[in-house]
Amino acid sequence: MDRRHFIKNLGLAAGAAFTLPRFSIAKTRNANSRVNVAFIGTANIGEMSINGVNADGKSNMVAFCDVRRNALDSTLKKMKKNGVKIPGSASKFTDYRKMLDRVGKDIDAVCVSTPDHSHFKIALDCMQAGKHVAVQKPLTHNVWQCRELDRARKYYKLQTQMLNQGHATDAIRMLREWYDSGVAGPIREVHVMCSGPGWGNIYFKKPKEGFPLKKEKAPSYWDMWLNQSPMADYNSIYEPLSWRGFWAYGTGMLGDWFCHTGDAPVWSMDLYDPESVELIDADCSFDQKVFIPNGSTVKWTFPATDKRPACVMYWYDGNRQPITRPKDFDEGRDLPRSGMLMIGDNHTIETGPRPNISPRMSNSDFWKQFRRQMPEKTIPRVRNNDIYCEWLDAIRGDGPEASSNFGVSSRLTETALLGCLAQRFGGKIMWDSKTMSSPNRPELAAYIKEPERAGWESKAF
């Protein structure tokens, strides 16, 4: 049976998932070979992926897919105007499953730039078709999906990457080297701040009419856009960009920015598997189980490990400041409303919204002294500080596995998503990582592993 008939027999037209035999997936490439890349989701953040792959200089763009064909055409027109060479032979689709079926043999790797709720299904389908995958952050919409994508990475032996750009920079490696040097002393508190959401911008809009939303005529691509999410009435506020405020499709400011701002402390300190996560307080205009807060404070509690003492981490959105002022923070300087503080017994490590924005020691006098003799570089750097180059080099065999691969990024995303559960359902959530469950909040099981809509189920492997 050839590949095309194999997939069609699995019911592609009905939206069924498909799995190629594992033995057909392994690919060997040499460092000089060009990687053929396809793109699922092309507008806005999708443009970043197109530009990123183009800047690599060693790859071919062979296919583009977007549920909104007009958005796809507009993006490619814009790219060409900006000097990006889009091959005339590149295929264009509105259904990624048809893309994998019809031109899959020409595709080595796929960049996924779609709404949060559809990351998992699309990424897994691509991996099961033998494609290396890079996915925008957060990696998935629920905790179970995080673990499944990491399992798929190991099973299919593919090169994966979550596209939290700061993780490929020299800066995050430098920050970890600072932490590893012990200069800060034991760190017992971490604070991660985000000034948004910026209501009224292209990403975050409040429903003017409140809930339930008014039913509007659905576009032809609505079923495809919903992906695994339950069938729902269409309203134009959901897409193309302001889905982030709705828990059914997005993960709010926490999901959108924690994978940037919280990346350095989580990666450096192994802030995984908290014993609890708690909503300290929140300001909500609508039902918090449906729509994200205007501002909130979330707290994770991590038990001690052989690497560090017990630690708490706080998240703030809505332009809030940390509840703790570090003892070494410059007198007269305002605490940040966007950025990160790792508060040590001796010194505080600080960054802006991403790890590569203004990394420093918080005390200016000590910072001047510290800069004269930085800790030794112990972590290999990435070509061009670029997350796309890192992933594509790994595919070519011209570099190690990408540092934000699904093994790493799934754990970062899981930490973030537990915070989102606290924002959404409030109170304190005890967490048992081994059983992937909350002992005191069993009702959250349906959100730790969300049901999959009929016709859009993920295929077992």
C-alpha cells in the first residue's frame, strides 16, 4: 500500500489523525543539505517563522498553509515586497492535513504558528508523518498534551523546538552560568512580572456585549480553526488574533509571556513539579472560568532539591509590582512591572521581559564590580543567537538537539499551564506530578487532560 492510500484509508477527509509506521520516519541528513520547511499558520507570528527560516540561509520554503487563504496570500505578498524569496513552486493549502498528504514527501520540517488550542494536534500529526517540528509558545493548551509531545519526541526521534526566542540567546546561557557560579547565593524567591494584558490591542479585546457572545455567521474554516476544541458558535472577536483572552482557546498573558520571562529561572533552577500552585488574588471583569483576568498574582511552591533550597515563584500580570523588595535593590529605583527577579541570599539577578533584555545584577555597585570578572562560559552558544538556526542545524546534523526541544519546553510549559489553572479556577491546587493530578481538586482532571472533539482525536502511538 503506498503512502497516499495509507493516509486516505485512515479517513483524512473526516479529520481523523494518522500515524505512519515508526520505521518509515527515520531520516539521515548531512550538514550541507538544505532543509525543506513548511509553515502552518502564516500571518503575524507566522511571519516571524517565515523570516526566521529565511534568515537561516540554508533551507527551502516548500509549502504554506493557513485556514484563511486571504491571510496566506497577504503574508506572502508582504514577504516578497520585503525581499524574502518565496519560491513560485511552493504549495499553498488551507487544510494542513491535505498538505501533509499531497506534498508531504517534499517536506522535512514544519513550523506551527496557530492558536494555542491547536498546537498539540497539528504538531503531533506532523511528527506522526515524519516531520521535524517547531511550535510557537506555549507548547500546548493542557498538561497532558505537554507530556504527550515529549513522549512523541522520544518515540519518533525527531528534532523539535518551542519558539521562545530568548532560549537560543547567549544571554540565557550567561544567566544560568551566573546562577551556577553561586554568586547570588541560595535563591528562595523568584518574581516574574508582565505589564499586560493591553486591552484593545490586536491580541486582547474584551467582549462589549458580555457573555454569552452573540452568534455570528461562521466562516467556512471555523471547524478547521476549532481543531480539537468543542464545537462552538462563531463570534468575530475570537479570531484572527484576540482568542488569547478566552480560556477555551488561549492561555492569557501567563501562557503568552511566562515562556519568555520565566524561562531563565525555570531552566536554571529546575522549577518543575511544584507541590502546589495558588491564585493569591485576581481582578476579573467576566467569569474567570471563561475569560482571563485584568490582573492577577499567582504563587508556585517548589520543594527543596539536591540543587537548591525550597523556593516560591510568583507571577504578576496587570501592571503589578513584586510583593518583595530585594534587600540589595538600588535605593530609590522603582521595582519593575515587567521582567524577572531571582532573589538570592547574597544578590539578585534581574532581566527584562525576555532573558536577553537587560540581564544584570540588581545592585548597581555590585553590577559594576561583577562585570569586570564574569563567570566562565560553560554552556555552548547558538549560531546567530537564533532559535530557528539552532533547530535547523540540529535537523541537518550540524549541531546538538535544540535547547528548547520538547523535553525542555514541555516542562516549562507545564509549569506555566499549572499557573493558568490557578488563574482560571482559583484557590490552591495541590499537585502530584507522578500521577498528573490534583489530590485536593479532582474536578480539574477535565482541564489537565481536555476532551478531544469527535473527528479530531489524536492518534495513539
